[in-house]
Amino acid sequence: MKKKVLLHVCCAPCSASAVKMLGKEYDISFYWHNPNIYDIEEYKKRKDAAKKYAASLGISFYEEDSFVYDYDNWLECGGETCGFCYAERLSKTAEFAKKNGFEFFSTSLLSSPYQKHELISTIAKEHAEKNETKFLYKDFRPAFYEGKNSLRSEGYYIQKYCGCAGSYKQQKARVCRHINAPKRDLNDKN
Ligand code: SF4
């Protein structure tokens, strides 16, 4: 019999690589708790996509109350200080796993090459210990692009920024810099 793992899912595209790498060995359930996501429309889009992906695979989808979105607590993060954000999400995942008889928990945050991978793992281990449960570590990054591209080809929503208001502003600033950049002279060899 496969072992039960509760997978915290930050979004559908990141969960695809985790499913690919854990699916053969583990009985996966999805857990949604991402109060960091700005704004409300974005929050809904990501949650709906994750839910739809779970349904397409016949995977159970659990979530905290009917709606959890917490703008105020992420006002200061600026899209850089991510420890608080990881801890908030992974502590709830560990608690839920313990309470509901999952042998392990893990997170799709380990899929993205843009996240602070080691910090996620350290924080997850801390909360596993606190809750007397087990954190299942696996580096899902090798399957990240394959997973993301396969969901994109199936028409799933793919977000353009990490989640909080700070990361949204950073992404906007990058786009603006790109738009305002002087057009390159194609004859210029420099
Ligand atoms: S950049 Fe991402 S991980 Fe970091 S605080 Fe913002 S939403 Fe959380």
C-alpha cells in the first residue's frame, strides 16, 4: 500500500512536478493554504487551477476555511523576506497532516527554481518536529519546466509572480523596465 502524503500546493504548475516525482510511490492529497497571494482575483485563479488539477487526477483537495486571504500580514515583506511566508504555510500543513493521519507532508514550493529551496526545507523540518510528524523532502526542481509546460499546454492558468504584493510590484517594475528600455540598434555590434 502507498504511503499517504499531504502535499501543500502553492499553485497548479508547481504541483505538477511534485505529482510526477511522488505519484508512483505515494498516495498524494493536496492541501491549499496560501494567504500570501495578492490580490483576491489572483488568489481565486490560482486556487481554482489547483483544485481543477487535483480533480483531473482524482486527488483529494483540502483547504483551510472557505476563504483565507491575508493582505495585511504580507505588506512588509516586499517580495524578499520569505521566511515568514514559508513558515505560515508549512506550519499549517504540518498541523493538518498530524491531525488527519498523514504519515508525511511536503510542499510544491520545492519545485520552483525561483524559491529559496534550502530555507523551505529547513522551515518544513522545524514544523515537522514541532508537530511530531514527518517532512518528506524531495528536490522537485528537475521536473519543474516539464510540469509547468504540460499544464500550460492544457490551458491551465500560469501566474507571472510569486504571490505577495511585493513580488507583484517587482514583476511590474521588471515589465516596465523592459518596455522603457531603449530599442537596440540591430546594426550596433556592441
Ligand atoms: S516573494 Fe513569494 S515566498 Fe516570498 S514572501 Fe512573497 S509570496 Fe512569499
